[in-house]
Amino acid sequence: MQAHSFAAGKAAAVVAPRAVSRAHCVRPYSLFGNLFGTKAAKADMGSAASKAGAEGSREGWAPSTGAAPRKLSQSGFDVTPLTAEQRQQEAAKLNDFQRYVTLEQGTERAFTGTTADGLPWDNKQKGTYVSAIGGLPLFSSGTKFNSGTGWPSFYAPIDKDHVVEVVDKSIPWMPRVEVIDAKSGAHLGHVFDDGPRPTGKRYCINAAALKFVPEGQPLPNKVEEQ
């Protein structure tokens, strides 16, 4: 696979470029199905996502029973896991492909992604990227950088309490770390140790798993002080 180095940019300029493989963000299923857009792959997306939405639980995350007390993040957002019913209701607002990505750990093709609200993967507006399921704020445009991979890339989440990181062994010869939305359990992408300063991390995220809130607009799930 061809390696891609970081393009020059505000964030990337502060660190020496490192090689980044686009394959790092791709699941084996996507290499042949999603990458080339076969009819079989597309037909399977809807049914697989529906099954995942019904089951709810997954490694690293489980839906709330509704009886547990509300959980707040360090930055004051409600990160209480959605119930299975709430998760299904939120997922129903997405299209089949977006559900495939978020509920079946799918991957969009590089350089083609759009957010769940229709913005291109390389959107340069200032604001906050929130989860496509449940709306939990995940990444700030201030931490977004051009990794050259064709997926939205960030060097840090808004709050470490807003994401869950679990080992992903779906590619046997290349174990990775999957990034999950802490509130909805939605698959977001993967994180790697080849990002720029100050964290050295690259959160390689599917645009289809995100929505965008422009700077100055209120953010979902923020708990106002009493």
C-alpha cells in the first residue's frame, strides 16, 4: 500500500512528517466490499446495521438500563449510555450507510466521506464534531489536521470521557485501537500513535459517524450548572 505523509498545515507543521498508511483505517470487509462499492457489500449494510442496532451491546460498551444515575464528563456533558431503545431511535435517523459505519464498524472510502449532516470529510469550518448517534461532542475543529489519509483526523478528543478505546483484532496481522462514542457505543474509527504534537495521536474518524456544530452554536448534551 502506498504511504501518505502529513500535508503542511497549522497542526502538522509543528512535528516532522511521518508516514501514514491509509490501510490503517480500513477493515478487511471494506477492502473488497466498501472500497469498490460492490452490490453485495451495499446490500449487506442495511441488514447488518439493523441487527447491530437491535442487539445494542458490544465490546467496550453496553446500553443503559435506564436505572443508573446520570454520568457527567469532566467537561460537564452527559455521557450516560443510551438505552437500547434510545440508540435504535437515534440510529433510525441515519441512512443505511451511516448505520453500517456506526453500528457495524464499517469504513467509508478515503477522500469520499461526508458527515451525517452533509459536510465533506475535509470541512474547514470552525466548530465541533459531535456523534451522529446521540450528539455527544467528540472533536474540536481546533484539533483537526491534514493527515493525508482521506479521513477526518484529529490529535485529541474534546474530553477523554467522551470516547472509549478498545483493542481491535479484526485484521489479525495488524491489531489496532478502535474509538467508540462513550454515550451511544457508535463506532467512530481508530487511533494511532503517528499524529502531531502535543499528543502524538491520530484519531482517524469516519465522517459518516459525525455531525458538525458551527462555532457559537449550543452543543448537545451539555449540562447546565444548577
